[in-house]
Amino acid sequence: MTTEPLARAIGVSRRYGENTAVDGVTLDIPPGQLLGLLGPNGAGKSTLINLFVGLRRPTSGRIELFGHDPRDVRARRRMGMTPQDTGLPETLKATEVVDFVASHFADPADKAALLDQFGITPFAGRQVGALSGGQKRRLAIALAFVGKPDLVFLDEPTTGLDVEARRTLWDGVRTFHEGGGAVVLTSHYLDEVEALAQRVVIVDKGRCVADDSVQSLRRVSGLRRVSVRMAEVPALPGLVGVEREGDRVHLISQDSDRLVRDLVASGAAFSNLEVSAGSLEDAFLALLGRDHGADRSTEAGVTTT
């Protein structure tokens, strides 16, 4: 198997008037890798993807897609994409949209298998205009895989999807990746990137501020999580943040041993205590200089679930 990158950005910048959306980014996407691209709103993630797929041209620097200019048809045949916003023909049936896209490829994916893989089969015979927003999104995601690509770019693919639909997408992406496909995924759901990605690139103000494995980035923050079931959290020294997830409470601290001792000494009732390394979210906030807030559900344009 070749070790040459499937796609490459070399010192790439993209400016819109006075605004610099991408600022001197150098990034390689190797074969078979599932890469998560994170950053707050306006960080330059979508612009970077649009440069890779040839929808935008760099102001400076160079983009390569399979060794060619991204606008070259030889490169585009091997690439699939789902942008944040898609406009599908309202009068065509879902299956007809898939057929139309498949007609552009010499050896497209098996339609029945693709529809089943992304949970489209139950509504495949309905017109696009009659589909819900989530159903349209599933269809748009499936279209990225019609041409049996080697590399797929998914820009905020699960926005607007319910939990079941998100899990269906995750399974579809994993199946593609296990078959040797490479994926670049942007998402505001940090748990999504943590569940899927092997490598994470964090972008802020158009620049790459981190590029490492999920496991390595989780250690960046230097934080630990003490997870318990409890009703009320007492005042504890060294407590950096509190996050609630169902009936569990995550207590964030730089010294988990001391936090556990202080928790026991407080006399507060708790059960099912677990201690773990900081999450990808902790690393994200630390790298961007954000602080944990008590009972926080959203931060810096990134949604946690």
C-alpha cells in the first residue's frame, strides 16, 4: 500500500477581503485514516475542506488531491463529500437521486446495500420534498459514498439527526473505514469525533493548534475526571468544573486523588465512583484557552452530548 498522502495542504492560506479564514496550514491526509477536524465556529474548518475538494482556490500555498489539482476530474472521481448544506431535487425520489449520482461513476457502489447501510431503505421510494430534514441529511451523507471513493469529506454530517440516526451514520463511516477508506470529519459533537477518529486536528483562527491522536490529546489538559452518581455536589477545593450526564456527575480536577479524599470527607452521599483521564473536550478547551463552566452543555461553538 502506498504511503503517499491522499491529500495535502502545503502552506495554504485563504483570505476573503480583510478576513483570513485559513492561515498558512500544512496538513497531510494519509490513506486509510479517520481524521477529526475540530474548532470553534469560524475557525476555518469548512473553508479548509472546500480547498481540499476544489470548491475554493487558495490565496497562497498549494493543495493536492491524489497528486492533482483538486479540480482535476482524475482526483474528483476518487473523492466523496457531504457539505454542511445540500440542495437536493425536491421532485426526485431518494432512489432516483442515488441513481443520478451513480451515473457519473464507472463502478458505483451497490445501491441496495448503500441505502441499507445509511438507513434510507424505509423511505427510498419517497420524493425528496416529502422527506424530513433528518432523512434528507442521511441521503446527502450516503451520496458521498456512491462512487466507492478512497477519501470522503464529511462537514458537520450529523447536525439535525436524532441519536439513532447518528449511530447509523457512525456505523456506516466505521464500515467504510474498516474497508480501507479514509475520512475527514468535522463535527460540533466532540463525543462523535472521540468515538470515531484516530487522529484529531484542532483549528483556531485559521491555524492548526494541535495534531495528534485522541489518546495523546486527552492527556494535554492535565485534567482528570471523577465520575459519580450523586444528587448535590458539595464545595470542593481544586474542583475545575462539573458536568452532568444523565444521573452521573463528572467532577473535573487536576488532582483526582485529592478530590476523592475531599469528596469522602465532605460526607456527601455518592455511588459508582470512576476515575479517568480527561476527555477530548477537556483538551479542546485547554488548547483554545477556554475554561470549564459549572454544568456546561455548550462551549465555544462546540456541542457536547
